[in-house]
Amino acid sequence: MQTTTIKIKGMTCMGCVNSVKNVLEKISGVDRTEVSLEQAQVTIRYDAEETGVGQLKQAIEDAGFDVVN
Ligand SMILES: [Cu+2]
């Protein structure tokens, strides 16, 4: 398992937090996500053989948010 932290722009409420969580947890290989509204970021634990940072970032952007890093 691998862990990455991605900075996100555009989350304003718990609804946004849940949206980000939901899209990420639908990706196969994603084990656990922890979204922080205050820190505007998500920490994702994932299986690097099934998914990667590119796909994770894409899913966040597809959900309507901006990836900062
Ligand atoms: Cu919101």
C-alpha cells in the first residue's frame, strides 16, 4: 500500500468532502481516504498496482474540484 496527499481547491462544505471521498473510493485499488476541509487536502491509501496518482487526481477534477499539486 502506498499513501499520497493531494491538495484540493474548491471544497467549501461537508458535501464537497463527501463528494471527493465518494469518487475516490469508487476507484478500484483505493483502500482508505481521509479528506480534510480545513487543510483542503485528501490523504489516500491505495494499491499502486491497481491505481496511481494520475487517476486519483483525474477523479477529483472530474468531480468538479481543482488539484493544486
Ligand atoms: Cu460543498
